[in-house]
Amino acid sequence: MNKKLFVISGCSGVGKGTVLKEFMARNSQDFILSVSCTTRAPRPGEVDGVNYFFLTREEFEKSVAEDKFLEHAQFAGNCYGTKKKYIKQKFEEGYNIILEIETQGALQVKQKMPEAVLIFIAPPGVGVEELEKRLRGRNTEDEATIQRRLEEAKIELERSKQYDYVVINDDLERAISEVEDITRRELEADA
């Protein structure tokens, strides 16, 4: 059976990390969570090669110039990307892959791999008020970063209209179940 790439995106603070963590806990036998590259500094507790591959900006730009990324983008002042070699290796190892990236990169993936399935985790309601509350509640970023993330959220919500699926995260358990249903249906369609 062919393996599939699922791309999960969502605005900062929407809870996509929580949805993914629980999804992976329940489905780790069938899926692997891709590890992306970033130029941002590690947050407390993050491990190189586990949470991200932490690169210098020079290393990142060299990989871009050598066309080593499936997708890459700048987000909130930092660079992020997914190495083609990593994705190929995980497919060869027999995994379906979950790629958690922002919308700009996700749309690049869809261009290069139309068979990839894009799932957007959206906040409840139509505004960014709930996102702002969640971002401030995390206490991990300064005011300027929060404002930049809220502006980016508006752009991401617009881009989400190009996704295959949108899952509203107004109830965590329901959102996880919906992602499970989507992945199951997509894999069965290819069987």
C-alpha cells in the first residue's frame, strides 16, 4: 500500500500541538510525525532532531539554494522547512507521515505533491479573539511576538480555504476524532 503525507496547520495558539500529540499517542503504529528544520532558538525542553532540526540561518539558506527542501517558509521572523530526503526516507521505512507546518509551506507541499492531504485546525468562531487569549495564556512570547502571530493568523485563516479539510478545535476530543476519521478515510480511499 502506498504511504500518504498528511499536512496539519493551524494558527499559533489554536491547539494543533495538543491535537497532534493525542492523535500520535493513539495512532503511532501507523504514523510518524515529521521533524522540520528551523532557524529559531530551541524553547525550553526542545531537543535537536526530536522537536526540530535547529539550523543556523546560513545552513538553512544553503539547503534552500541546493533545493533540499520539499517546502520552506519564513514565519514570525524565523525560517522553517522540511527536507525532501527526510520525507523520502520515512516513506521507504513504511510510514504515513504527519507534517505540522504553517500554511505557506503547506501550499508548497500541495503544489509539489498533489496527493498530500491538507488539514487545517481552526479556532472556534470567526475572529482571532480566542487565539489571542490562548497565546497570552501560554506566557511564552513577548507582546511584539503575540501581535505578529495574530497578524499572521489572519493570513493563515484566509489560506485555509485552499485546504482539503478544516477541523474546528472547539472541543479537543471531537477535533482529535475528526482528524482520525479524515486520515482513515483518506488511507482507505487509496487501499
